[in-house]
Amino acid sequence: MDTTPQDLSHLFEQLGLENSEESIAEFISKYKIPDDVLLTQAEFWNDSQRCFLKESLEEDAQWSELIDHLDTQLRK
């Protein structure tokens, strides 16, 4: 069983992104997803990140709730 804490910082770490509070806030302010584009189709993800997000959502994995939260944040 994975005991990794479930928060945005660790999600960003899983995605291979800088995971400080400042870096997360900058990422969310820099990137926005239009309403007609799925999170996994956003142009700013690399193939590995896209695959991780897609598989996590399809499997309703431990990260899916945080991924949904990130999706919401990227649409504001």
C-alpha cells in the first residue's frame, strides 16, 4: 500500500514538476484549460504526465481526487 501523503505538493512530485507552494501557484496561474478540453488533453503535459493522469483517473486511483481538484484549479 502506498503511504505517500495525498496533497498537491506530492501530486506535482509524481508528475515530475517543481512542488513548492510557490511553484504550484505559478503553474496554476500560468496554465489554463478551456472548457472543451479534457485535463489529459492539455497541451502542456508531456507524454509521461499525460499517461499518469489518464491512468489514475481511469482506475479511480488514490490520486484521482487531487487530479480532479487540479483540473478545477486550471479552469478558474
